[in-house]
Amino acid sequence: MPLSEHEQRMLEQMERALYAEDPKFATALEGSGLRTYTRRRVYQAVAGFLVGIALLMAGMVAKQIWISVVGFLVMLGCAVLAVTAWRKAPKPGEQQAAGAGGGASVDSPNSAGP
């Protein structure tokens, strides 16, 4: 559920107050959320992709098709996971803009209604 215009303004005001009071702490909090989680998720997907390649090759060497198929499916799943995580990752300066953009899209339907 998106924030109302009033709630969005209150949130932005609290963020500005936090930056004014303790900029070092505010900067540390900004980068520790979704970006770190997404980066970790992409690294896990890359590691899984490498495991998939190893399974694919092991299946070829052992002449066991099912191992190769499992390796391919692991590679496919990890590739999808990495791409979706990469697309959802906020850019370093984008977190502030995304909050302002979300409020604007909420206001558009409300202003058109009355």
C-alpha cells in the first residue's frame, strides 16, 4: 500500500532531519538495506551458475545425461535469479528519487478522481 501525500512529506522531513543531525549515520543506513541484499543475491546466483556448469561438465564426462540436465536447470535458475535481482537493485543515488516518484504516481489517480 503506497504512502499518502502527507505521509510521504512526513517521511521526507524525517529523512532530512536525520541527515542534518547525523549525516555519517544516515549515509551508513542508506547503503545497508536493499542494495547489500541484492548484491549478495547476485553473488549467490553467480556461484550457483558455476556449480551448474560443473554439474553439466560432470554429466558429460560421466556420460550421465540426467546430471547434465540438472546442471543446465541449475544454471538457468541461477541466471534468472541474477537477472531479476540485478534489475531490482536500486542505484546508489536512486533511492531518494524512487521515494519521490512513488508519491507522484499515487497523487496522479487521486488528483484525477475529484
